[in-house]
Amino acid sequence: MSPSESFTLTSEADGIGLFVYRWLPESKPRAIIQIAHGMAEHAQRYAPFAEALVEAGYAVYANDHRGHGASLRTGEDPGHLADEDGWNHAVADVNQLSEHIAREHPETTRVLFGHSMGSFLVQQIMYEHPTAANAIIMSGSNGKPPPIATLGRGVARIERLRLGKKGQSALINALSFGEYNKAFKPTRTEFDWVSRDESTVDAYISDPLCGFICSIQSWVDLLDALPALTASHNLALIPKTTPVYIFSGDRDPVGEMGRGVKRLVEAYRGAWLTDVTLKIYDGGRHEMLNETNRGEVTANVLQWLDTVLQ
């Protein structure tokens, strides 16, 4: 299914164009699902999920993040958020789209869905912009960063000195995406960690808008942002009754094979959030929406939405 419409927002953060897909049902939507995609991919990959949501009566909006997909500036390499403060600009972009949706659909429930890097953007929005959504869904996420992330922050800064802000570091790529793949040896491709579905992996590899090496500055910004996401003073700002649904595979290296997402749930419950649900799928890898059991995963999302939006 092709998106029913697309349009461009001008980022209030720095004026770049943000490309947005919009899928609309034929009648008034039950709710709006806003999708924030992951690193080194793009929003159009969520079209099958959007189709299922529209069929169930929901409207769907999804922007290509700055430096990704159709939001990439002409002449720039993909994966560069900004020279300065790119992470917070990306957070502001997602919130700006949320505000745009609220104007287009006043008094309609809004659900914010984030995958992988998008889930970390959502984690920050939850406490910085608590009115951006009435409910939260996250996939391919993680909680408090492991100690290795501190090492990564140091390495990224050294690489920035060596290669510049827009440089692409093979070392950082090896320590991130490359490291994720080691758990699946013997591997068929460099992206076996994405999904057990070989056709999904092959499509990802053949897509020029996926799998690229992000800029060093983008990695610095992301790694610097992570510790604050589960800091107690920030968690305290999240409305306690916000429904949160987190799903992951127990073979997702981003979520530390299930351990990291369990830490995230514990952090939210420890901050007195009263409606936090965790679903972990046996054998699932990073992209549960593109896994071999994707139908089950989507059905469970729809069932949760039915429960919290009734």
C-alpha cells in the first residue's frame, strides 16, 4: 500500500525539510499512531504495519528523521543529524510533528511509537513533552546503557578529532552494528541481527536508504543522550498513568537479548508508572515488525491498542 499522502514540515529547530508520510482511514480515525523509525533506515519501511493499523481504523503519520530517507539534504551523506545539538533537534522534530497532528486531529487520541533509535527519541519526549502522546509503544529499545556505552562515548570523541563531525568511522560501526552481528555466527550477511527472515535482511541490504554508517557527530549526540533517558529526575516527570507497551525479541542485541528492556520496564515501574506492559518474543531479533512472526507481533499491538483505547 502506498501512503495516502505525503508532505514536508520545516523543522522549527533549524529549518531543514522533514518529509512526512500520512496514511488515513476512510472514516474518522479511532486514534493517531505516530511512528519514529530507527537509525539508518526510513519511514517507508513501516508501510505494511501502517496498512494493518489503517485497516483497524487508525491513522498513521511517520516522518523521515533528519539525515534519513527523504529528509536528507541534497548533497549530504546520510546519517548526519546536525553539526550541533542534532539529537535534541531530532527530538524537537518528532514533537513538532506531534503538535501538527494535534492541530489536524483535535481531541483525537495520539499514540507515539518508536523503534530502536526512534524509541530513544520517544523516551526523551516522554518527560520533555509529556502531552505529546496519550500512550507510548516502543520496540527494539533498551534501558540504562551498559558500561560499554561509556567506552563508546570516548571512542566517538577520539574519532571525531580524527575524522571530523561528518566523518564516518569504520571503528564505531564495528563496535555497534558489527558487534550486534557477532551473536549470530556463522552469519550469512552483516545484518543477520536485524531479523530471522532472510528476505527482510536482503531487502534491508539492497535498500540504499538503509544500513549506512552514520556520522561521528550523530553517534556522539546519541551516546551522550542515553544516560539521561532513565535518570530518576527525568522519569519523575512522566505522567504516572501513561500506558506504555514495550516489545522486543530475546535475541535483540540492542536490548541486550532482553535484559536491557527488562531494566527499562523496571525503571518505569520504579518511577511509579502504573500501566507498563512488556512482551518478549522467543528467538526474535531486532525488528520484530519484520520478523518471521510479524503477523503475531502486529496482532498483539492491535490488541493492546484495543485495550488501552476502549
